[in-house]
Amino acid sequence: MKPLILAVALVMLASTARADTTFFGNELGNLLASETVCGLKYRPEAIEALVRKRVGGDLVEFASRLSLLTSNAAFDLKSMSADARAAHCMEVKKTAKSYGFID
């Protein structure tokens, strides 16, 4: 019984880590797509450090998933109204600053 419980716990832990990485990929894709639209200039070294910290080395698919999520966010940004974009960019600036992407 104990090996089964351990196996279930490991699967749940791996699923949680992957879900967290997917959420992070979505958030990062949104930030990256917003850089130009919001008139920002990010520090590449800050992005690299954050990805290194948040993404495990065994998630080969992260780069392709991030590319897709960034493209999707860029598409969504094109259809935003000026007011929605202003609110969006305000939040992006706060998040980018918290990650050290900008001053």
C-alpha cells in the first residue's frame, strides 16, 4: 500500500510542477508579447534568470510552448481597445518591474 501512495504522491507532485510551469509560461508569454505594445524594453538577462529559476531543466517543450503562448498573446493584444490596453500595460509594467525586467 505504501508504494502505491508514494507513486500517487509523486505523480501529483509532477503534475503540480508542470501546471505551475504552464501557468508561468502563459504569464511570461503575455509579458513578452506586451513589451513593444506597452513601450517597454526588458533586460534579457533578467528574463533568462527568471526562466532558469522557474523552469526545470527537463521541460524541453517549454520553449515551443512559450513561443505559441507569446504569439497568442500578441494576437489578443491587437484587438484590445485603447482603454483595455492602458489597463493591461499598467499591470504588465508592475509585473515586469517585480521580475526585474525594467526599473
